[in-house]
Amino acid sequence: MRVLFRPFIAAVAVAATLAACSSTSGGDSADPSSIVVSGTYPMESIDPHSAEGGSAGKEFAGQAIYSRLTRPDAQGKIIGDLATEWSADPTATTWTFTLRSGVTFSDGTPLTADDVVASFQRLMAGDSPIKTNFTDAKVEAPAPDKVVVTAAKPDAALASKAATLFVLPKNVGADFFKKPVGSGPFTVKSFTPGEDLVLTANDTYYAGKPKVDQVTIRTIPEISARLTALRTGEVDLVWGVPDDQLESLKSDGNLKTESVSSHQVFTMWFNSSVPSLKSAAVRNALWKAVDFKTIVENLYPQTGKLAVSPLAPTVFGYSEQQPKAYDPAAAKAELTAAGFDFGKPLRLQFANSEFRPFNQAVVSDLSKIGVKVELLEKEQAVFIKDLIALNWDVNFQQLGTAGFDAATNLGRLYTCAAKRNGYCNPELDRLLAEAGTTSDAAKRQEAYAAASKIIWDDAVGMYPMSVQIAYVWNKRLDGFTLDASGYPDFTNATVAQP
């Protein structure tokens, strides 16, 4: 029996966009046909198949410019984007996607199954970490409106993984990204890496032209400057707002605020390939030395909750684990017994200044038991390069789960073959393979629960906090989607006349 999915398809738009500023917009958010927004993710590239393809800024921009076979809605349910329906064979190995008719790229060229196949091949030929979602898979186009994906082994989460494949025209030349062509709700007017992305409404978007003519995504690294721009009206919307700023913003009659649960967890991987961190006893002792409960309560009383899983509660596969007890005396004794070298600093890397206070607090707690930490705040591009190269001892990320399915987090990042954190456990590999290949939801949940327990008990990383995303916007803006991924959709956004 074939499993058939026919998603409800509203006037979807995966519009979203982030961080940047442009002289073309002049920052004039009083223009009723234009909005200016500033989130938390810098963008160095708008090539969704490049090495930064898994970074939040790139994914956010990609959803505005391009389309995918599927996408998550604001609550995390997988719905159709280019695909109107999809089905799997009884083993969940071969998946057939039926494409929406009449979709064109922004230059008027029809989008066909050949473009999907070419985009898949381009992704797999590059260095994006996203390609591990499709290892050894094959994609064919038996008809202009049909795409068949054959996984190397049964893959019950493939429809969710399809939300990470952005579709570009089949012919992508060297200069393509100077003026990219996509099928998303917006087109690129201008892009300055690390500074600004200016988008204009796509007249040919299949769900209808967006209601605002232009969205400027402005990069404002410092949160204080970002909020000043919001209060002065230079920016219409910000998100990822720290808790210590929310109360004053709520009292501002010109602003609205709302927080939504996300699929993101503060994740601090240990590099288990480093000799001093090979031992689970050492990793657990370091975790025990940090008072995450107090740090979260002090820094994120409204938008954070002490995590009890490597996954957020909104994600399929979530399983609550036993909280780690804070015990610095025991932590120091256990590190000493394990022969830990207190004289050699641990390199803790992170990106984005808003996470500086949190990481500083972690460093402070570790220093209380004599553990030295070199705190390294890196530019996004350098951070990602070093992340993949394992050029760190402890890595901080606000890590999300694409498609709201553990397959794109645990299943992609924690296997021996992934080589993402230096950790390798054959039993974990077995459980993740089982969870990824069975089509029985209950068995998948059970396997992910067992996998989460191994990850938690072995302290592959420290998992301090599950995240809510705080949005704050000027009242003149309405109709955008407060997205659980932190990728707001502006397709139906409107701006009140001044």
C-alpha cells in the first residue's frame, strides 16, 4: 500500500529574509510599499547550495528567493511548495513528487522537473552540509511534472528533508548570483554580503505577487543598535530580542511584541576528537560545572527554558531526559580524577554578538573550578568554516531542526560518518538508522528517544536551553507570519498608510 500525502496548500510563500541594509531603500520604512527588517542572522552568500547552505541566514534568504518541493508552515507542519502531492512506496525508499503546474522562474522561464534534478545534482556536487540529508540518493525526472527520489535506504523523513533543497534553474553560470533567478515570492534587487539584501516583489510568484513592493533585510550586528532602529522607525521588525529588552519594548505604544516556540536549542558540542575531551566522564564533568538553570533564568526568563533534550519540544523525536545537576565541587573532583589538563585553555567558538553574554557566563562558571576557556567570537563565514573543520574544542550554536523532524538534526549530525563533532558510537548509528528507515512513527519515536539518551548521557554536547523567538514590530506593519523557525514570511505583509 502506498502512503499518499495531499497537503492543504494556502497561498504559501516562504518569503523571509533577514539582515541587511541598502542605500537603495534609504532606510525609509515610512514608505507604504516598502518594509525594513533586521533579524539575528548575517548573510555572506545567497547561494543555497554552498558551504553556508545550512546557516540560518542563508536558509532565510533562500526561502524568499527560491522555492522547494516542500516546506514547513509556521507551526512546523510539512506542506507543499513546488510539490502539490507526494507519495512513498511501501518501504519509504522511493518517493514521487508531483509538481505544481504553471510555475515559472522570475524571468518567465517555466520551472520543470529537470530544474529540480539539476539543483539536486548541484547540491550534491558541492560542499554544503545539507547534502548529508540525501547521501547516495538518486533523483530522476520521468515527466516534466514528476520528480522521483530514490534513497539509498528507506527514509521515512524524506518529505521533511525535501524542505532543505532549494530549486534553481538548471543552468547556473558563474555570474548567476549577481542577479539570481528564482521562483520564490521575491527577487533580488541588490545584495552586499554581510551588509544588506534588498528584495522586490516577484510579479510571477505562483501564489500571487506579495503585497509589499520591497523588503530590505538589514544586518545590524549589535542588538542595541537594532532596537534603536526599531524605535526610531528606521526598521519595522526585529526578532531574536533579548529578554532584558522586552519589557521596555512592551510598554512602547507604537510597538507590538509576541514570542513563539521554536525548533531551536542552544547547543554546545564538545569536540570529542580532541584528546582532552574524548572521555564522556570529562564532558559530563564540564557540563556539571555550569549553572545553566541560573544563567537561563537570568538572561532568558521569557524566551528560554532549561532544555531536557538535544531537541526542542516542537520536533518529532523529542524525548525528555534526566536534567543534569549543577555540582561544581564534584565536577572539579571528577576532572582531576580523569587527569584533565587545567593548564590548557579550551577554545569555545561562537558567532553573533547577541550570544556573547551567555557564553561569557559559561566561561565564568568554568573558571570557578579552574577550567580555562578562550572565548572566540567569529565572523559567520569563519565560524562555519572552522565548525566544519572541527577547529574548536567547544562550539556554541542556536541549532534548529529543519522540517521539525529529528532526522535533519540527530540523523544528520550525530552519526560517525557525519564527522561533525568528533563523536562516534556504533550503537547510536544503529538507532539513528532504525529511526530513519522505518515508516512506523511509534518505532521512529522510540529509536530517537534511545538515541537522545545516548547523546545526553555521553554529553556529546551540553544542551542548555530550548528557545522561544521574540518578535517586536512597529504597528504600521501587519500580515506577516511569526514563524517558529525564525524565518518570518512577508508575502502577505501590509503596511498602514501614514
